[in-house]
Amino acid sequence: MLSRLTLSDFRNHEDALIVPRQPFVLLTGQNGAGKTNILEAISLLTPGRGLRGAPLREMARQSGRGGFGVAGQADGVTLGTGADAQSPDRRQVRIGGVAKAASALGEYMSVIWLTPAMDRLFTEAASGRRRFLDRLTLALYPGHATHSARYEAAMRARNKLLADASHPWDGQWLTALEAQMVEHGEAIAAARADLVKRLAQALVDAPEGPFARPALALDARDDGSAGPLADRLRDGRRQDAAAGRTLSGPHRADLVVTHAAKDQGAALCSTGEQKAMLMSILLAHAALVREKMGRAPLLLLDEVAAHLDPSRRAALFERLAATGSQIWMTGTEAALFDGIGEATRLHVEDGRVSPA
């Protein structure tokens, strides 16, 4: 859990300090006040580009000095990240005051989020579901970020080499890059497969409730049935060169979600059912992480209570409390959180945070 959070020139927050006292941290205020910006800041204390996936230079306060800083205290360790005015696109990370790679943040804290933008998760391209799957996987396998970064770097180098028609391909260099892709790709695929297997069973074992129960599977397109990845990469060089991208590998996998009771693909379900399935996945995942890692993930829930009736909100709050997680929630009205009980309640207005 975060025991302290500070923001400096981040989005519309010039200077903010939040010291949570309870597992529930409730942020209320009008739209555009800066509530989601606080959740985004927390999400940057893990590997990746945060819950918005925005470029770093967009996160610096427009009227600020350039650059920004976010720091959090978690289990006695200070995690910090940001960018300065001289290098606005270069992310800096410090853990306990020591400069580290961003992938190292996954060793200290697990963070999962749900935002209104994710309402389209089941109907958008597979890339969004892969990012969602990788965030879930990272919470159980902190090394997943490193494998993903190295796989992507090797794939970019291979694609660049294949695209250069001015020289004959360097077969040895291609083979070396493909070997890196195989090494890290197999680790990525194995971690994802184990996560989906565990999570699917956790969803089966979860108590019945007001939220639709989803069934999970990995898309079979990249399960290796077409042969080892090394062979597919070697044999597919000309096809990949013509396509301008790599056509085989775990970067093409997809998470398949089905409404279990209806045996219906999530993309064909109603918006309410899709939201309910996302919530079921998050709750089951939080329990799974707590069981396997010995620590519950921190949950960031942006406007999740706004469209629930009172009985479903009460059921959601009860299930969230049972996760053992620290839960940061946003809403435009304090009444949305009636029934939660003890919580750190904060009001956000024009980038300023005060007790509610």
C-alpha cells in the first residue's frame, strides 16, 4: 500500500501531498478537477506508460517549470519517477534514492486499474487486450516487463534490418536477433499462459454475485501449433519484410473473454455486461495476486460506481474490501461512496487536494 504520495508539476497539480489512512481512498470533485490525474500518477510507479499511455512530455504541468515528479512511499521504500525539462521524453526512475530501470518498479508494487476508456476493451483491436493481459501478468511475474522490453527491442531491430533493401541481409545478425526474440518470447508466452490458467480457475471458484462471470482463454493463433517460433521467424523473413512487420510471435496473441452463463463472446455482450466482466476479472485477479505474491495489488478505479445501482455498489464495496487491497476510487459525488465506511476522503478541485 502507498502510505504517502507526492506530485510535483504533474498534469494540473502544481504540488500535492496525499497521506492515506485507510485502505479506501476516495477522490471526489467535478469533471476535469484532476482526480484521474492522481490515479495516473500512481500508475506510473509501475513499469509501462501508465493508465493513459500518454507521452511523458504531456504529463508536465502546462504552466510549470518543465518536467514533473511523482513519488510514493510503499512498505518503507520510496519509489519515484518523472522527467525534467531538458529531457522531457526520457523517463527517470529512482528506488530508495538510487537510479533504476523502470522495469525494476514491478518488484515493489503491483497496480491494476479500470477506467472509462476500458469500456471498449472487448470491441477494440487485440493490442488493447494484450496490454491489459500484460498488466495482469506483471503483477504475478515482475520479470515480465523486462522480457517484454527486450523482446520488443529485438523485434524492432529485426524489422529495421529486414526493411533495409540497400544491402543483403546479415543472416548471422538476423539469427542472433531472432534468438533473443525466442528467449524472451517464450518467457512472455509462458507467463501469460500461467496467468490465464490461474485466473480462469479463480473466476470459476469465485463466489456468485451481481457481476457477470467471464471465461478466459488465450487466442490459439500463437500457441506454437505452426511450429517453433525460431523456425517461423527464420522461414518468414521475406513475408515479414514485405509486410513491414513481424507476423509471428507473442506480440500477436489475444485474450479471449466469454460470458460464461451465455456462452457468448464479450464483444457481443451489452456494455453493462462487459463492465461487469471486467470487474469480475479485477476482483479475481486481486485475490490471486494476494495468494501467490503475499501482497494484494493496489487498485485504481476511475468512475466505476457511477453507473451501478445502490445494491450493486454495496456488493462491489463488500467484494473490494475483501481483497485486502488499497483501493483508490474517483467519483463526482460523495454520495456514490455511501456504505463504504471508514475511508480517506479527499476533495479535488482545480488541481488542489483537500480533506472532504
